[in-house]
Amino acid sequence: MKITAFYPAVITDDAEKVVEKMKYFGFNVIHQRIISPAEGVSEYVMASENNQRTDVVCDPTASGELHAIRVNVDDFDEAIKMYGDEGFTVVKGPSVMPDSKNVRLAAPGKPLILLMQHIKKD
């Protein structure tokens, strides 16, 4: 398994507020997408001029702001097993979209992990 991306993320019920704050610090939205239509979860991927990235995840069930680490991988199942072996459990998801799979993982005393694999079309 390879990690293809790794950067901070903010999970919030007020994404617009966080997006505006990140714009103040020099970040711009490079794309927005729906993560889980049934749950109303979407994300803004933001980048600075020197390509530092962060995600802002809009989750109506979040209370305030949660901080997490976004980890993109090339083998979703292997990554879930690896994190499971480290004590992480699924707290939201998995959600499978035509272009990606994602899940939120948590473990006591460890940061939240937003795990994602982009699905490549043949």
C-alpha cells in the first residue's frame, strides 16, 4: 500500500466559515465534491500558492470543528486493515462513490483519520 496524499483536514457543520478563514490565510478552493449524498457530507479541497493543502469537510452532524488527517491510499482494504491493527475503528462510512471510497476512522488518543482511495477508471 502506498500513501498518495497526506494533509490536515477540518470537519465542521459550518464549512463556509472555515473556508473563508482559510482563504484569509492564502488558501483557495481547488475543487468541491459530495462525499456522501445520503448524509449531506461534502468537502472542499483547498491549496495555497506553494501547494500546501487542507480539506474542509462539511458534515451536518459535526458539532463545532474536529481536526483530522486526510490520508489518500492506493489500496483501501489494506489501509483499513493496517489502521484496524493499530486500534482504529470506523466511525463514519464507508461511502463509495463512482470516483472514490472513503471512511472516517478513530482510535482513543489518536487523531481522526479521513481515509480515501480514488478509483481509477479504465
